Amino acid sequence: MDLNDLLLDLRGELYEKPYDSIDFTSYLHRVCPHDRKRPLNWFLPIANHIFRAWQWQLIRREDDNTAYNDIATVNKAFHTVAVHFSDGPGSEAVRQHHEKILPYLWRDQDGLNCGGTNGAQLWDTAFSIIAIAEAGLGKDEQFRNMLNKAHKFLQVSQFREDIDDPFRQKRKGGWPFSTKDQSYIVSDCTAEGLKATLLLQEEL
């Protein structure tokens, strides 16, 4: 956003010298004396430079893997800022990031809120199916249409192929926490998705 009085006040409050005079890159290898568990050595600057290049590749891969949803709120924000400064505000990557921000946000009487993920769609659907089946309501006509739709949702949410990334675990046959776009398998969601699917196959 454009520089305004609030941002200027924050810069004056957060930094002990003028913001425009700070060379942030020069602090890459600095560690606060209170945080040092051992003396600094030659390894830290080498590791920092390696990690900088590696982390940028991780950002790109996660954006690609998750269709710009990213895995959770915190890295979604970090990735959006990083891509904004890397690719420019009008870039395709920034546009994709902006399109996937809204699923994390909602407004209530306390104002704007942010969730920890882009939802819990698969998780909630699986538990709802299990509750209905275990309550003995699976054969009840009033639930048939809803259970058919839930079954279809489980089918389209299941991963049918592994992700094309050697650094992510195999996912074929599993389920995510929220949506297929989020892209990563979760073990307990896979367990509940499988249980719900088996129950529906008995009920429908």
C-alpha cells in the first residue's frame, strides 16, 4: 500500500534509526546476543545463503502444488508478500495469490477474522457422514439426497495421482483436510474419508 502517516509512525516506533537508512540485508548473519546458544562461526553465513535459495524454491513449489492456496494462513501471507516483491504487483503469480485469499477470511461482529486453513470441508463432511450412519439414519429417505451428494464430494476430493514433487509424500488414494486444491494428504483425514466412504457404500 502507499506510504501513509500510520506506516511512518510504525517505522519510527519499530526501528531505532531512520527506516530509509537501514540496510536490511546486512543483518542476515546477525544473531541477538541473548539468543546465541554458542559462538557464531563461519558456517552460519554459508548456511544462510544456501537456505535463502532453497527456501525460494520451496515457495515456488508450494504455490504450484496447492494452486496458490498454500498450506495455511501464515505461509500464505509470507508467500504473497515474497511473490509481490519478486515478480511485481501486477504479475500473474500475485493475481493468483489474491484470488485465493478470500477462503481464509470472514467477517463477524468483532470484525475481520482469518482462519488457520482454507477450510475444513473434507474433514467436516466425513464426520457428518459418520455421525449420520452411526446414528442409524443412513437409510432414512430425508438424508438420501444429502448422502449421495456427500458421497460425490468424497469421490472428487480423493487424490487420484501423486504430486509431481520429489519432496512431498505420496498422496494417491488419500484425502486432504479441506479441498483437493490444497493438495497435500493428511493421515487422519484420509482415515476418516475412507471410513465415511465405506459407510456410504453400505448405506447407499
